[in-house]
Amino acid sequence: MNPLLNIAIRSIHQIGKLILKMYDENPLYRSIDHYKMINPLFERIKKIVISTIFQHYSDHELFLNEKRISFNNKTCQKKTRWFINFLEDGVNWMKKIPHFCTSISIYQKERMIILVIYDPILNEMFSANRGGGARLNQYRLRVQEKSSLNASIILSVNQIFQKDVDHLSKYLKILHILLKNYLVRITGSISLDLAYVAASRIDAMILIGNGKEINQKISRISLLLKESGGTLIYGKLLNINSREKKERTKKNEFSSEEEKEDHSLQIVCAGSFRTTKSITKFLKNQFNISFFKE
């Protein structure tokens, strides 16, 4: 086994064990503020990371939930970076909904080479090694083509919709069309959704939301799908129509920040080649969406 993958699996097992222990121990978490519970958990997991990963790779650069971790103030070489998301979805975990995971992605020279996603509830380890395929608990994963799409689709929702009314209205229109034609499930964990697509438990995943946030999230977990033979297709739906944009431009209603931003709704479809092609074609016929392969 790849040494980096071996340490990643060992570390994620320990992190998952702690998360599961805290999940089982105290039934009162659901009444405690989210951040009051997550912050102590962060510190305990930080100790695990230092004792496992830094013990073997003290010169690597580590990020725990996007926060850089230093070890004895030692200078890190940035050729190898570890990104650890210790809890997704935190809300499910707090509310005692048994659907959450932890993940580790390792980059070398800005290219992801290893990904591990661990579900501590089911003790399922999804892993991918660039060029070495994808596995679930050591069993190789391959995305299976479907003869019919009369099955489930996972629809993962980005929280941007709670703040952006215009995005929310467009999302609801897309959701309405999907509900009329497919079986839709919403779980709260994007990483597990994609892992289930790679394991052919789910036919496809459709992720809708802010382009920057989605691209960052997908880039950290896409290796599992690619190594299992799956396909990712990206699309954009304009956040404001061209006529409205022209009117606002004439009135100089755009701020300098707005002009630089991409006013669009990002749509990502993940699954087998045939399935993603069929779904994106269907959505393109219903909405003004431009789809392009990654």
C-alpha cells in the first residue's frame, strides 16, 4: 500500500473513532450550540493529527478544516499538502442523524494524489489513489452504467440559498423539474453522496450552488469518482438574465465587487458517463444551462 495512503487511513480511523465516541456519549449535544461543541472537538483532533501524520511527515503542510497547523514551528515544504475535513455534515452529527463523515485529501505539486472518506457509523472506508483505482474497504469500486434512470438521485444543497433569494428561486425550479421525473434524496453530506455514486448505490449526484464554493468542494473529493470510472460535468445558469443585466449596467447599479464576480448558478452532475449525459441533456432542454465536461 502507498505509505501516504496507509498513514491517511490510520489517521482517519482515529479521527472517526473520536467523532463516533462523542456522538454516542452525550445525548444532549442537540441542545448545545454548534460551535461550542465543534471547537473542543477541533482541538482534540488536532492532537491526533500531530501524533499520527506529523510523526511520519513532519515537513508536510497540513490544513485542518482549512486552518493551517504548525508543528514545533518547523518550516514545511509545500510540495505535499494534507487537507483534513474532520466532520461533514456537522449538523447531522449534532442532531444525531447518523449520516456524516470525515475526509483527508493529499496534494503533491497542486495535484490530488490520495483521497480517503470515512463513515464511522458504518465503518466504511472509501479511498482513491491516483492511477491505482478506488476502493471501499479494500474492494475495488467501479461506477456501473444504468439501463434506466428510474432510480434515485442525490441532490446536495449548498447553504447559499438561505441568503440568496434569486439563487433560491432558480434552485426551486430545477428541484421541481427533478422531483417530477426522478426519485430525489437530500442527505446533507456531499462527500458521502459522491462516495455513494462511486459505489453505484446512487445513480447520480446533482450539486447546485455558488460556483466558487462548489468548485472548491468538488476538487477535494473528485478523485474517488474519477478513479472509479465516473464522470463529472459542470454547467452554469445565469443568476440574472441578460436584459436585467443591461438595464442595471446602464443605471450603474453594479458595484466594483459585483462586476468582478461571476453572477451564475453552478450545477455539477456526477455519475456514469451515460447517466450524466442523459440528465444534463434533460436539464439543458428545460433551462438555459450551458454544460461542459471538466
